[in-house]
Amino acid sequence: MSYLVLARKYRPRTFSEMVGQEHVVQALTNALTQQRLHHAYLFTGTRGVGKTTVSRILAKSLNCQGPDGQGGITATPCGVCPACTAIDAGRFPDYTELDAASNRGVDEVQGLLEQAVYKPVQGRFKVFMIDEVHMLTNTAFNAMLKTLEEPPEYLKFVLATTDPQKVPVTVLSRCLQFNLRPMAPEVVLEHLGHVLGTEGIAAEPQALRLLSRAARGSMRDALSLTDQAIAFGGGQLQESTVRQMLGSVDRSHVFAL
């Protein structure tokens, strides 16, 4: 079996597993519990903070059928029903992810919107997730405006972008906007400790501190750097090897000066 990188292996599958984005999790959890659901969500933030992850968890929450098949909309998806497992595996027919970086024209957007007239095949809701939405052309944005404003009751839009300034105001005004913040080094450090404890890999605290600072607010970058450091250190995380890999200066020299 091929090795699965830490960033994918430990991608959160429920809101309770999300770290560093409590303000977004609380708002979405309350909305799902009270069933005050908006038809379009916009998640903004730098790379690796959880925009696509939140989108997938939201899709599971909307479509979860419960372990017994009798469940409804929930803030705690079961993870075992056909809808949850299919979304996790990326083969749920009613959850569509469009990468706007490589599908930025009006034809691709119209192809997606043509599916909007059909009711869900398997789930409760159709969810259209458009990643890096700021890359769409002006014509593509204009093509989706009317459907984005008044979609059918079974359709939800989830947009994600690292550059919200490039998204037209006409689109922003139709969405419920959430800003996912860069993660503090302390949050990243705690999560790295949890992941490495689960993996059974020994790590020096100072090595983890270096990695959490080098990630610059991105959990995905932190886990990717950790993968690299494990390979570099031959299965161990020591401060000296991590410092050598990152090319960082020992702070004791600064204090000595």
C-alpha cells in the first residue's frame, strides 16, 4: 500500500477535529443545529488553513443519513453512512468540486450550472464547491450570478479563495463569508505533538517549535515540513537535524550577542 502523507492522513473529518478555526466551527455548528442554512458560503484564508476541509465536512453534515439511515441534517456527521463515506472517498455524486484555477472559463461554469436543474441523485442536497474562485473570468462570474442568488432549495454553493479582493462585490454580497485565520504557532505545535504521538514518532519539543514557526500559519505546511523532517532525520525529529533542514540560525547566538 502506498504511503499517505500526514497532511492527507490527518485531514479532519468532523468539526470537532478542526483546530484553530473555532469561530467558523461554532457559527456553522449553530447554523446546522438550528437549521438556519444559507444557500451560499464563502471561505477565505491563506493556504492550508482548512477551506476545502470545512467544505467537505459541511457537505457531510447536510447529507448525513446516520448509522441507521434515519438521520437528518446534523452538526456531527456519523462518518459511517453511505453519504459520509462517499464524500470522504471523493465519489459522492451530489458533491462536486470544481478547481477554478484550471476551469476558469464560462463554458466550465455553465456546464456545472446545467446540473443545478436536476435534483440530488443520492443525497439530501447538491453541494457545488468552487475552489480558488477568484481565478474565474468576469464572464464566468456573471454566468453564475443569478443561480448563486436564487438557487433551488436542494442546492448549496461553497466558494473558497485565498484572494477575496479579486472576487466581485456582486458575488460577495450573495454569500455568507467566513475568514479562516492563519494558525498561531502554539496551535500548530500542539497539533503536531498529537499527530506524532499517534504515529509513535519521537520528537524533541524544540524541533516541533521550529517546525510550527516555519509553517507560517498553515497546518498543511506544518505537516508537510514534518514529513520532510522525518525523512531527513531517519524517522526521528531532533532539533539539530530540523534546524539544518530549515537552514535556521540557533537563537542562542542572538542572545549571546
